[in-house]
Amino acid sequence: MLEMRPDCERCGIDLPADHGGAFICSFECTFCATCADDLDERCPNCGGELLDRPARVGAALTDHPASTVRRYGGAGVSAGPDIG
């Protein structure tokens, strides 16, 4: 199940789970549409493709809430993928 991270890792803008406009790679690095476009839809952390993140709405969001852990590192710095 996707974490549904709450913010863009590059600029820090809020990305609510129940709205479109977020882009993720296979490690779930998360970026807003503007930053994804600036990055040519390529994740700066892993090099993977950035794709539209689906929205989570209604009962699905209530039963499986989005993450509240913010990943924005400030000044365009990303936390990077947690690939352990």
C-alpha cells in the first residue's frame, strides 16, 4: 500500500492524499507537478520515472490514512529513497 506522503520532497508544497498533482517513483519519492516537470519526470534520488500518484479518497482514506511524515529537506534537498 502506498504511504501517500504529504509533501513535495523538493519544494515542500502540501500534496493531500485525496487530490491529484503528486508524482512518485517506484520508491515513493514524492514530488509536485511543477517539480516533476522541472526534473523531466525523472527522480533525482534513484533515477526512476516519476508517474502520477493515484488519489486515495472516501472510506479508503479513512481506513488507511496518509502518512504525516514530511520529507522536505529544505532548499531543494530531498530526503532520498529509503531503500534500506
